[in-house]
Amino acid sequence: MAAGPVDLGWWLTMVELPALAALFWLIWRSRVELQRRIDVSAAQNTSDCQENRDGLAAFKLDVARNYVSIPYLKDVERRLTAHLLRIEAKLEHRDM
């Protein structure tokens, strides 16, 4: 069997075209898989963001229901200060 020069048409048909087709297929599949992962990630991020917004809204509602308001807190502080001043005055009056 004598090995002669390789015919360019044979080389293109048997080696180059299948190799290029395989590379094209790999790139296409990688692109489709990447796009699918991006879509899944975007959907997950959207749902996570919505859950965070819902949680924040629930927390704000809980704070509004269960914690005192500033005016109420100032009123309580004013009454406590008045009581403490009366107690102090009584103690000072008693010491004299």
C-alpha cells in the first residue's frame, strides 16, 4: 500500500466538515444551556425579590402594630418625669 498525497477534497469532506459541525453543535448547545440557566436564575431572583418585599411589608406592619409611636412614648416619658419630680419633692420636703 503506497501512501500518496492526501486529496484536499477528501480531507475537507472526511475531517474538516465533521469537526466544524461538531464544534458548531457544541457551541450551540452551550449557548442554549447558558440561556436556560440565565432564565432560571432571573426567575429565581424575581421570586426572591418578591419574597423579600413581602417579608419587609409584613415586618413594617408588625412594627406598626406592636411598637409604640413617638408621641405616645413622649407622653409616657413626660408623665414619668412628672411623677419622679413629685416623689423628689416629697422626699426633699420630708428631709427638712
